[in-house]
Amino acid sequence: MTATQDIPGVIAPPPLIALAAVLIGLLLDRIAPAYILSVLFSTPVRVVLGLILMAGGAALGVSAIRAFTRAGTYVEPWKPSTALVTNDVFKRLRNPMYVGGTLMLVGFSIMVASDWTLVMTVSFCVVLHFGVVKREERYLEAKFGEPYRAYRKRVRRYGWPPF
């Protein structure tokens, strides 16, 4: 792997992908409102549930960032990895920042009763999986070889089977 190839080649920064999901979802809410979340849950329930999900997502993200920082590697997936991080939250989850980001999107969607942002979260997950995660996995396997393959076998990608 040459220095110019020492990056995963993700299609876009994950926060920008999430922002696109939010903006498209909010735009669709204005164009074709569905009112499902506002009918299903009262405002206090939506706010509490949304805040809980967002706090859980943020906690996952912060713990992952701290683990990367302690290992001395970049957090940004478009920069080279200098270490394979398998401790802390990464003992149980290979992609805690992405699971955390998804929880935050779901929490935000529920909290503000944005039905379309909740729908767009599914699109976010698909784009993230194929445009970021799969590319990172190929990169990490090429860079770290057997240690990464062993890690991949013992820790689930998103925390649930079969991934």
C-alpha cells in the first residue's frame, strides 16, 4: 500500500451523510407531512425518548473517539489508520460511532416528529454501510491483515447478527 493509497476511500464524511438525511427528511416533512410520530407519541414522550436515544448514541460516539485518541490514530475515516483499535467499546462493537450516529438520527427524528427523517435514516444506513463501512473494512484488512481478520471474527459489525 503506497502513501497515497493509505486511506479507506469513503464516499463522504459520515456526519455529512447524516446531515443530508436530516435535511432531506425535514424538506419532505414540509412537502408531504405524514404526522405518524406526532400521532403515535405525545410531545413529552417523544422528547424523552428522543433525548434518551440521542444521549446513548452520543455516549457510544464519545467512547469510540476516546479510544481512538488513546491509541493515537485518526478518528476521521478519510484519513490513514495508524493503529487497530480493539479495546474499550471496540471489544463489543466494530462500528460504535456509526451505531451511535444512527441512534442519534432516530432520536432526533422521534423528538421532532420528523417521519421522513426517520425514513431517511434507513437510506443513511445503506449509504453508510456500502459507502463507508465496507470500504473501511477492505482498507483495514489490507493494512492490518490477520489481526484485523481475527478481530472481525470475534466482534460484530453493528452489535447484532448476522453482521
